[in-house]
Amino acid sequence: MEFNVITTLDELDTIAVEWNALLENSASHVPFLRYEYLHAWWKTRGGGEWPFDQSRLKVITAKQDGHLLGIAPLFSAPNLQNEPSLLFIGSIEVSDFLDFIVNPHDLPAFIPALLDFLEEQDDPKWQTLDLYNILDDSPTLAILKASAETKGWSYTQEKLQPSPYITLPGDWENYLAGIDKKQHHEVRRKLRRTAEAPIQANWYTVKEGQKLATETQSFIDMMAGDPEKQNFLTDLMSQHLHNTARVAFENDWLQLSFLTLGGEKAAAYMSFIYDQRLWVYNSGWNLKYSEFSPGWVLLANLLKWSNDNEIHEFDFMRGDERYKYKFGGVDRYVIRAVLRQA
């Protein structure tokens, strides 16, 4: 296995096609590992989460017989404990799921060899391999633990957040029959109430590229209506959202949807359609229309659309908000794995 270190975006661009091809057969095939997404994330360091002057690209690629076998999409920075560390590009807040990019059957060889290679890397010096947001069913976790123990390194693992999801039956009525009976009736009641309201209700998904920037800004403005999200939406974070929307749109996996009431935007969801799943990334709503529960109404329409369009899984992603469980969400978790050299 031949390892190489990539430290610039220009060099990284040369493997973009190979990167995405490898991802399609990787253990964690998620939109946050797409080359375009991580490239956009790096430009703002996740909307300003990581200081530009303290973070450096350190992507490790592994080839065997001339073919790309694995990618460790890493960067170096002081972690939250101020230890010199290597972390996944995308860490921590705005990229729900992260991992190595490797075919499952190559992971048992890739991870031990990667750790051996990293042990010899001292530019920059690092103490900790601090890996956030690995899904709890990823085979990466068990192999990391075993490999660290073999080397005499310390290994700790902690459960960070639930990440509820719904397996969809492919039929709206069957879906409703599968959730709590009280919630079933509540969904129907709110949909009926909106349909019967004196102001007309519609929902749509952005399809025109020339409108994308304006519609994305409308979405950000709606997010900012939530006091908790207002402080989150710095200039760099807004730029990250614009960049993410653009690359997802250009690669045909963006679903930016709005519910309108009387022609005015009342709720919005920014989601990804990827690998026959719908991944709910973020949301916003207009408090003026709270009496109509516009967020719930739009979410119900997205679930119906997903059932009607061969979406196999509806992923709410990280967070334990109550509405996710009311709509039938089942927990899985994201994990932080920390390896420290002996």
C-alpha cells in the first residue's frame, strides 16, 4: 500500500473523480463525504468553526497497484482540548456524518497501515487522532479500536448525539399507518387545516439555477428568525450554506423546498437527495404563520413526496428534537473516536 499526503486544494482537485467513485462503494456512503461538499467546507473551515491560521490540509491517500484504495480526509489543528490533532475535514458542527473513504473489505488492511504511516508524520506534529461523527454502525470503529490496541495507543469512544431516521415503505398511507395513531391523526389534521385555510397553501422545490442564490438567502433569513440560530449564522456560516447549496445543486442532490401561504414563504427545508435517501440538513420558518404549523406541514409533504418517489430512507440527521420521533424516527448515533499515540 503506497501512501501520499495532499496539502493543497489544487492537488486535491486532481483526484476529485476518483474520490467520488471510491465513495460510491465505501463503508459510509454519505453526502458529507462527497468531494464537492468537503472542498466547499474547507473554503470557509465549516463556516468559521476552525481558524484559518491554525488549520492545514493533510489528506492521506492510499494506492495499491496504481488504484486508489482509500482516503483519510484529514486536517491538522488544535482540537477542542487544545491538543495538536488530526481531524476529519468536515468536523464538527455542520457535517453530520464523517468517516474514512474505503471499501469495507479494504478497511481491515487500510486502517492499521494508515496508523503506521501517521505515526511517522511530524509535519505538523500531532498527538491525537480525533474523529467526530462516525455512525455507530460503521465498521471503522471496531477496526480503529483493535488497531490502536495493537500499537499500544489509547483509544476512547463516546456517543455524541442521536441521529433519527425513518425507513420508508414507499406508500404514504402505509407510512401513516406505521406511526403512532395520535400522530397519524395530527398530521392529517394539520394538512387539512392548511388546505382549508383562507390563504392558499403551496409548496415547491427550487429548480432554476439563476434563482438559487436568492432562494438560499431566503432560507438563511428564515433560519435567522429562530433566536438560537441567529447567533450561529455569521457571515462565514452564511457563506458555507450558500457554497453547500451551490455544489449540491450543481451535482443534482439538493432539495431546497419552501411552503408558501398566500404567496409568502412560511417554512423551508434544505435537504439532500442522495443514494435514494432524503437527508434533512436544516430548516427555517416564518413565525408569523405559527398557527398553521408550517414546518410540520412542509415536513409531511416531503415525507409524502419521498414515499411517492422511491426514497428508501428519510434521515433527520443529528439531534433529538421531539418532532423527529413523532414522525417515526428511530435512533442511531454518531460517535467520537479518539486515538492517542503512546
